[in-house]
Amino acid sequence: MDATQDRILIVDDDPLNVRVLVELLRSQFNLSIARDGQETLDLLGRSVLPDLILLDVMMPGMDGYEVCRRIKANPIFSSVPIIFVTALNQTFDETAAFDVGGVDFINKPIVPAVLLARVRTQLALRRSELRLIQQNTHLDDLVTERTRELAQTQDVMIRALACLCEIRDNETLNHLRRMQHYVAALARAIEKHPAFSGQVNELFIERLFRSAPLHDIGKVGLSDAILTKNGSLTLEEQQEMQRHPTIGREAIMKSLASENAEEIDFLTVAVDLIGSHHECWDGSGYPDGLSDESIPLAGRILCVADCYDEALTEGVYNAPGAHQMAVERIRESSGRRFDPRLVSAFLSVAEEFQLIADHFPDPIEMDSRV
């Protein structure tokens, strides 16, 4: 057999008919033979698929219509074209043949030129179809790879930009990673909550995860004297510090107003997250004094995550009891700083928060004398 030749499966219970077809086709095609419907289905299930099937209509057991119907019902076989072969003195329903999935029919006795012309036509169509499928698959792969590369590039740039701010604020890269996983865990915990129906889905969670590192980006607009000051800030310095959500939000909004900003949809979540993650449920937060559900959900989620991480990092990071202290701090602030529903959701996934913190610990500062 020539592996480069098209493969044709001949299905007929009459040895004479099979012999005629084989004599006409064997010099140009790789042939296989089945004597009835069940043998055909068995052969298709265990062999390389043919490029074309020549299917007799009248056979014992399953007739050709039923065999064709079963082949087309199987997604593995369904793309193989089927030409019905029928005798002129047989009752043949052309409409039924096409309805069950046949692409053409040939009458017996076989006219060699007609047989070869119709076989070649269907094989040419089959090759074109397969090439188109391969091209589409290749294009899909290229688009997927390009999309993955763009997403990775965006993530790297986001983290790099956020790190510039975090370095000035004595934070760490792992803080950014923890925040990403915290907000995703909390968002998933409320995904099925009826109060958040239509707001939280996989797309929202993905955008929340990607934009979380930008939450304090507005601090790049603050002076080093404020960010690096030891001890309490003055009232004036506190007011300046509280400007950072506005600075960050305005910076992102300017980027959204630029050309092609619709291609960066996740930044719309970033605007909400950056601008509102210091707002409080009771209206006592900043920069806008928002309360209740007027606070964007992204900001409410980030607020809980930020409080948890802040509690862990007070003193020695993740010291014994730090997790429980963080949990209690959030529980006690339910209805005041935090949306009570988010607090309930947080308590249900608090152990997951601890696992995230353990997985992305802050580096231990080495003693300078070592």
C-alpha cells in the first residue's frame, strides 16, 4: 500500500460488486473492504479513517441508510464523505440518502469514468476540507500563543510598574503576589452569592487578579519623606498620603482615554480597585467617603485582602498568632470597614488566605553582621 494514496473503504456484501470496484480503483487508491454494516463500524473504530466510503444500500442486517446514519452520529467518523452505490433496479430514495449524510450516489452497473470522476471530486473536496481545518487549527494556535504572550507581557509590565511603587514603600514583590491570590480567593467565595449575581464571574476574577498589583500605584506621586518616614505622620502628611488612590485612579483613567484603550478592559476594574480600596462600608474611608454598595466591589474585595496582609506584616511577618489576629481584625470590622457579606465569605476561606501567605512569604532580612 502507498501511504501517500487516498484511502477508500468499500462496503458491499456482494463479492462480484466488490471485485468490480477493486479492479477499477486499486491502481490509484489504498482500498479496504467490509461486507456489512457492523463490520464497517468495527473497522472504522480500529483502523486509520478512510478518506472516502463507497457504501452499498441493500445489505443484510443494517442497510446503507442506517450505516450512514450511525457513522454520521459518531464525531470521530462523521467527517468522512460517503457515496452510496445502488443498482438501477433497486428502490433508492435519493432524499433519504442525502438526509442521513450521503454526499453523492453512483448507480450500478458501474460506469468506470463516472465512478472515477465522482470519487476524485469527493476526495478533492475532502483534501480541501482537511487543509482548511489544519490552517484554522494553525491560526487558532498562533492566536492562542500570541494572546498568551501578550497577557504575560502585560503581567510583567504591571508587576514591574507596581514594584517601582512597592520598593519606595518598603513592600515586596511577594506582597503583590499575595494580594492577587487573596482577591481571587475572596471573589470565588462570593461567586455564587445571590447578592453578587451578575457581578462576579471568571472574567471579573481574572481582571481583578491581574489588576490587584496596581492597587497602590498612586504612591509614586507621594514624596519620599512621607513614604519613608519613621513614626506617625502629621495631619498634613496623612492628608497627602490619602491622595494616593486619587493619583493612581487618575493615572489609569488617562490611559483608558487613550487610543485602543478598549483592548485593555481589565484596567476598568483597576480604576475601581485603585480608587476605592481605602473606602469603608460605613462611609468613614477615603478619598471620596463612599459607603455601602456605592463602593465598587473590586475596592471592597481589595480592602479585605489588604487588611489581612497588613495584619500579617505587622512586626515579624506571619509570626505565631498573626493569622488569627488578622482574622479577628476583619471580623471585628464587619459592617464598619468591610461589607459584612465579604467578611462572611472571607471567614469561609480564611485558611486559604493563610496558605497563600505561607506560599508567598516575605524574605527574611539577614543580620548585617553575618
